[in-house]
Amino acid sequence: MNNEYVSMWKDLGLNLEAHDALLSVLGNAYKDIFLAQKNRPEGMGYFDFVMSEVHGLRIKELLDEKLQGRKIIGSYCVFVPEEIALAANATLVGLCSGADFAMEEVERYLPRNTCALIKSSFGFKLGKVCPYLESADMIVGENTCDGKKKAYESLGSLVDNLYIMDLPQMKSDQGRDLLRHEYNRFKNAVEELTGVAITTASLKEAIKTVNAKRSALHRLSMLRKAEPVPISGLDALLANQVFFYDNPARFTEAVNKICDEVENRIEKKQGIALEKTPRILLSGCPMAVPNWKLPWIIETSGAVIVGEESCVGERGVRNLTKDSGTTVDELMDAITDRYFKVDCAIFTPNEDRLEHIVDMAKTYKADGVIHYCLQFCHPYIMESIPVEKALEEKNIPCLRIETDYGMEDVGQVKTRVEAFIELIKD
Ligand code: BJ8
């Protein structure tokens, strides 16, 4: 292990022994799941590198930025606008985690029947294994689902830099006003943190940067309509996950490079899987690194994933922000309008999401949809029933899977996935 990193982690207050154990599990899983795939686009080498340095070089870069006066803001939700952070000379990083850690300690703060995503975030804090969280100058908690909302009350006793953002639950005029008000409050808080006043020019520039990275990922998504499918769902998910950690401009360039390569593959009819391999659309809860269990099960069971209807996927990147405003206020309105379209299951009613899933299934020519919920995630579990009905009406088969971060149910989930794939085969 690089000694420079060890002292960096030590200075951040990480538990080196636990952190080593985490990195070794992560490294092995990565090797078995990602590197074991055949015929990957060469451009994925960039993402392999990013993942191998996700707690190393990237953290060093963030700490170097901090030395130059930049602030780091951590977030658990795609409702936290990166544009505002960037415009005020701050870097936004995702803090959600996808592995169980320090569960005994976690259950001293949270009930056992809390979703794995929330528990995992606490586990990474309590187990002192997340260098992103320890580097953050501000941690944003948002009032989305009840689990997160109440968990942040406890998180406030573990960190001293928690900022709470309120969020609407309905797509009404009042809901939009609340979001606009909260984004303004967030803008003021970020300006106070960084000491940098956001200007029309800096906000426009930030919008362009974030639009570019969203467009690149969306371009990659669109290429997955091709038959045979040119890139695996696992690799596409990885790019969507790295979105939350990497330097935005570098990330955009890397994704666009892969797109060029994938376009070439499509021209040559080169696929990651044979033609007629059953195509699956994955829909539901976000999948944070290293939560790769279900995609790995699907893609080792004879199917290929062609899209992710998720915040780590199309829900997070499909809408862009208009950058035509000529004042900060106009641009803040455009940011509000863009984020207000995010169709998270915490909204009621949430018809847009149902329509979007049906639409995605058609666009990506999916043979079936697997709706994925983390256990105890009430918004998505409740919504999985109307999702299934909406798909049924269009004769699109749907399999609902509820799982967690543990590996105990792999056999059982695989059996159900295999049966579903058999059913949707031509
Ligand atoms: S906009 S999906 S990132 S809230 S899995 S913690 S919903 S109980 S993550 Fe999310 Fe923002 Fe919505 Fe997206 Fe709660 Fe469910 Fe757990 Fe969840």
C-alpha cells in the first residue's frame, strides 16, 4: 500500500485496519465482477483505474483542492445541485455507500429495519472507513424518505457539519416554491462556507459543466439501444457510479471516449453479448458502490442490462438545466425547474415515473423489467405495485426483487432471476 495514502488516511482519522479490510473486499469483488467480464470496451480501463484509486488518488486530489482553498461538499441525494457547489468554488461528492459495515454499532443508532443504504452510510461513519465523508467541509442531508429524514437527526450527533435541506413531496406550485426557496438557502450556505459569491458567469459555467457530464452519460445510455448490446450493464452502471466521485471535466471526457468506441462497436455489430440475449431494464432504488449484487446476478444468468431507471442511472442524468438565463435568479429558476422533474418515489402522486419506466422499456427494447427495492425502502416498495401494473398494461413482464447488501440471498435471487429470464426469452 502506498505510504503516502496511509498517512493521508491516518490524518483523516480513518480506522486503518478496518479500512484495509474494506479495500481488500472491494478489490476482490471488483476483480470477480468487473475484470472477469470478457470483451469490455478498452475505455473501461479508465474506470478500472478510478476504482482502484477511489480512496487513494481521488482523495489526494480533493485534499490538494482543499489546500488551495476549495471546499468539499458531501451529499446523499441527486436533489443536491452540483451546479451551486461548483459555482461557489466547491466540489460535490456522493457519500452513499453500498456495503454493510459496523452493523452492530449502526443498530445502536438506527432500527434494524432501516434500509441498507442508510445503514451503510452510518456504518461507514461509525467504522471510520469513508475518506470522502471525513474530507467534507459540509455534509448535506435532505428530507426525502422518512428513513433518511429521521436518520439525519442521529447523524447530526456524529458530525459537526451537517446541513439539512428540506424537499417537497408533491409536484405542486407550492412544492416548486419550496424547492426554489431551499436552493436559495443552500446557495447562501455554500457561499458562506466558501466565502465566494456566486455570479451569473460562474453559475452559467457550472451549469455547462454539469450538463456536459450528464449529456455524456445520456449519450452512453442511448447507445445501449443497439442490438447486440455494445456494453454490459455492469460497466454502464460503473460509469454512472463514478459520476458521483470524479472530477467533472475529466469524467465527461472519459465517458465521451467510451461512447466513441462503443459507436464503433455498433457499426461493426460487435456486442458484449450475442444477438437475441434477453434485454433487461433495471428500475428502482439507487445502487451505490460497491452494490453490484443484482446486476452481477442478472448478467451472469444469461441476460444483459440495457438501462437503469434509477438515480444512479437515467433518473439522475436525463434532464439538463437551461443555461440561457441572464441573472443569477433566472439561472436558479432553471436549476429548480430541472431538479423538480426528478421522479423519486418520495413524491406523491408520481405518475411521471410510471410513464418513464414504460417509455424506457420501449426505448431500450427491453424484454422485461426487474424492479429492484432495498428491503424496508417504503417509497420504492409501495411504488413497485403501480409500476408492475403500468407495465402489465403494456404487456411488459416485470419481476419485483427486494434485497439488501448481504450475500445470503444470492442463490434465491438468482433462481428467481433465471426463471424470469427463461420466461422472457423469445
Ligand atoms: S432522489 S431515490 S437519491 S432520495 S433506498 S434512503 S428512498 S429508504 S435513496 Fe434517493 Fe434522492 Fe430519491 Fe434518488 Fe430512502 Fe429508499 Fe433507503 Fe433511498
